[in-house]
Amino acid sequence: MLSLWLRWELRAIVVLSLTVQLILIKYGNRQKFSGKYSNLKSCLVWAMYLFADWFATLALSTLLRTRKEQITSPLVIFWTPFLLLHLGGPDTITAYSLSDNELWPRHFFGLFFQIGVALYVYVKFWTLTITTLNFLATSIFVVGIIKYAERVWALFKASSKRLRKSVFPDTESFHVDLIKPYMSPSEEKKTLEEYLDYNGIEEKYKYIHRAFYLFQVFKPLFSDLKLRIYKELNYIFKMEQNDVTAKDAFKMVEIELGFLYNQLYTKIPIVISRPGVILRCICLSLTVSTLISFLIIIGKHGYSKVDIGISYLLMVGAIFLEIYSDILHLSSEYGILWLTSQNNRFFKFIGSELFRFTKPNKGIRFMAQHSVLDHCLKVGKSKRAVLSKIFDSEDNLEMYFHTSWKDVEPNLKEIIYSHLLEKRKKYQESNYSFQRLSGILDERGHKVLEEKGYLNDTKWTVSEVEFTHSLLLWHIATDLVLYDDHQKFRAGNLGPYCQISKFLSDYMMYLLFLCPAMLPEGIGNIRHRDTCSEVRNFFNEKSNSRDAIGTLVGDIYSRSFFVEMGSIRKSTLFEGCQIAHQLKDLVNSFRLDHKDKWELIAQVWLNMLTYAASQCSWKEHSKQLHHGEELLTHVALLMAHLGLTKKIHLADLPERLEYLFEPENFKPTWDWDKLDRQLAYYLA
């Protein structure tokens, strides 16, 4: 058995290395991951990402320690440059997480080390192969070096320091005349729409060009940089005046995040350039010529059919990876942007066809859902629970298995967008006061309760406790009120805000327990643990979830003393029950209908959503991209488009500039041709 393994070890590793490359080229782009199996796909990509380098390095080390007399076929040496090509990785994933980009120096030195090892191995066994094979291997060596160098360059360009520096123009070219924020009326191309028309961009391609320029404006935010922009330039944030619908707004944000994802996690930005296209043509031509030459000469030598098959597999696999990558590049946001920007009719035709087959979605498609009560009542009954208690004391796996996914309905996008426009209107009415902006972004629902005049005794739940506490309280209350309405057959008369409240409530719980880094710091995990423990202790094991929740809804006052007594435990169960009872009483006390009740609850959840989006760091939003699309990230970027972020300060024009330039002759404007230099001027 050992001798058999030693004979086939290298062949098995080489085939596995190619298999991993094929899996990564298919599933490496995690931007579109969403839905029930998104985390499983992420785990698969994570494993394959680690195995990709490991298999190629293992194969090279195996060849390095092999003696000449152990080589059974000269073709084994011919495979060496293909391993170098595999170390370059597929174009769809250069980094699994942002921390991988920071390790570019390690990959840089690894580039020279692995090239040295590959060359040493080839020179070591040079006499075992025919001269023609040596010549063919040289072509693949060139391709492998190009691929590996592209990977290192992509990691370097995506590192945090380099991203920050990319916002600033080169020092040598940074002149006052290039950054002046003023233009005469004859030079003025004020709005982005006018600029696109001026450059002859067709209407059907405008959406991607518009998203690209706006991405350039907001890209500094993802490096945690602040912008200080003159109020006269605030028209860029007035989406409602440009007749932008909720559908268009979410689609635009999705495309912008696509640009960001490609820049942080793929090779696409460096490939979609003139040098990148030239290098791709060289790689493809060299690989194809190697395959053709191999077909001609291989029949003259009596090599093993298995080794010949593996050689063909490696060459065909390399060509497939190259062609498939090129298709993915051209159909990406950067690819369509590049093709439709060319004056060449052939390129525009290709861009048009790719656009037809790869039309963008209408924005984010799915959102995760996690119900605390359902999780607490079901987790103890599953057969997995026994094992998870041993290996997963924090119940992370159980929380994942009890996470569901719902479609992000158009009416939810409409309501979120309308809510943001209302906040934008308040900000505008204050003449863009930064203090007023801070107050608007810090709203967690207490303003809604004050304006309505309801539930004055419960304002503390959204203003005087930490955010994770508020989330748990209102989540439990929302579930209990919803159950009560369904038990009394009111489901058909609750209006759209009922479903939206439930969706947002469960989504915020998903963030709290599975993406806690995206929310303000707190002891949410401790509160969740104690709440679940109290739920399980309160109900016997035979109770199903519906009966258990019904018991909570029906008998509030007899348990209120638990809340009043206080406890060292951080459970929010009975506090949530009290809020649910007060929400139920709204209908009788204030003669509201149930639709108004659910609209009030939805407004609280919308404020909590926008509060969480504004508090989450932009770097954390960038990190979350490698898990797939996230509603909170889409909302945060949409808020930035409306100026609703503390990272953008709208300032008055300095008096010295007002004196220097007459308003009728000069005024601030966006210079879309020199946007990178102008943004450097506006960095705070």
C-alpha cells in the first residue's frame, strides 16, 4: 500500500490541485452568495482557498525531495510549471478576507521562493526530459509567473494602506489647477447626468457608469476617511430630485458594492486595463500553443497513458480557466464599464451582449431571519443539540441551523427608502447642520413614540438602555403581539407594516447573534443566553412553540414582579412581555386600529435599522462583503448617497473664497474628469 501511494502520490496531488482551482473559479465570487446555503458555500470556498496553495506547495515539495531514480515518467517534471500557475490562484478570489490583503508581503516573498523551487526542480531533472518538452515548459513557466505576480499585485492594491493612498493623487501631479473646485460656466458640466450625456453614454449603459462615478465619490468612506464637501455641491445627495425610485436606488447600491467587492477580493480591476488585457492575451496564446505542440510531439514517445492524460487535463484545464475567467471579467461591472466606454463598435457590441445576458438584479435579494423564541424552544428538542452542547457551548451552530432566509420584497425597499428620504428632508430643513444630523442618526425609535404620544412609559426601552438590550426587548414584544393577532384571526387586517416589522425584527436578531461586529458593542450574547435559559426553564419540554408563546401573551401581570425584583441575570423575556402587553392596549386605550399599531412598531424597527447602519464602521461593511450581500450594508451606502452619514460633513463656502470669486462667475462643481484629485481636496 505504501509503495502504491508513493507511486501515485504526486499524480493525485496534481489532479486535486486542478480540481480545487475549478471549484474556486465557479464559487470564488461570494458577492452573490445569499439564501439558505450561503454560509455552507462560504465554508466550501474557505476550505478550497486554503487547500489551493497547500496542494500546489505540497506537490512542489514532493518533487523537491524526490530522487532521479524515483521518477517513473519525464512528464511528471513537465507538470511543475502548472503548479506555479495554480499558486497564482483563480481570478475570482485573490483574498478570502480583508486580512489576507494585508499579507501581501508574505505572498511577494513567496513568489520568488516558489519560482526558485520550481526552477530548481526543473533543472534538477533536466536530463530526464526531452528538449522539446523543456521548451514547452518554458511557456507555462512564463504564464505561471504572470499569474502569481498578478495575485501579489492585486493583494497589494487592496491592502488598507494602499487603498487610502489611492484616494490621493501622485504628489508630482498634484497641482492647484488640477484640484480647483471651481469652474466657469463655459466649462461647467454640473450634474452627473449631464456629464454622461456630454460623453455620449447610451441610456441603457448609464446605470453602470453612474454607479461607477458615485462609487468613486464614496470609496474613501470604506477606508474610514471623512469628506468635507461644500453645501453648494449637495445636489449629488438629492436622489429624490433626480426621480430615483427605490428599485433604482437599491440597484445602484448593489452595483457600487460590486465594484468594491471586485477591488478588495478579486483580480478584476487590474485585469480590466490595457496592460492586463495584453498579459491575458499572452497567457492564453502561450497555453494554447503549448497544447497544440504537445499534441504533435507526444505521439512519438511511449509515455504512460495515465501521465499523458494528466498532462492533457492540466493544459485543457488551464485554457478553460483562462477563457472562463475572461468571460467573468468582461461580464463584471468593471468589464461592462470598460467595454461600453470604448469607441470601438466591436467592443460596444460585446458589452451590449454581455449586458443582455448579465443584467443586474433589482438590488439585494435575500435577508436572514432569526427568531429568539423559536430558537430557544426548538434547540433543546433537536438531536443535534446533544452534540452541540459538547462541541459548541455558545450554540453558534444551532443558531445557524435555525436561521431562515426571506426575499427582500419591493414594498420593504419602498418603505426603507421612504424612511430615509424623510430623514434626508429633516437634515435639509436644518440647513445641513451636523448637530442635527447626529440627532437624526442617533434616533432609535424614541422620537416616534414622542411624536405619536403613545407608550411614554416605554421610551426608556429605546433611549436609556444599550442598543442590544433594545433589540431584544422589541424583538420579543413583536413576536408576542404578532402571535396574539394571529390567534385572534386578525392576520388579514394588519396591513403591510406587520410583515415588515417581523422581517426587520428577525433580521436584527440575526445580526445580533451571528454578525455582532456590525452592531454597537454590548452584552447581547449574554442577554441572549440568559433569555433562552429563562424561556427553557419556564416552559416544560412537551410544550410546542405556539402553546408556549400563548402562555406568555396571556398572563403578563402575574409575572411582572420578576422584572420589578431585578436579577443578576440579563434576561429580557418578561420585560419584552410587558412591552407586548402595552402595545396590545394601544388599540383600546387610544382607539387605534391594528394597522396603526403595526405602523408604529415598524417605525421603531426602521429607526433601529438606520441607527445600526450608521453606527457600523465602514471597514466592517467591507469585511462583511466576503460573506455575501447584507441588507445593513446596502442601507448604510444608500444613507451615504443621501448625505446621512457622520463621515460626510457639508460645510459652508469659506468667506475668503466667497470674496475671491464672484458667485455669478465661479461656483463649486463636481469635475467628473478629475474626480480622484477633487476628492483629495475634499478629504477632511
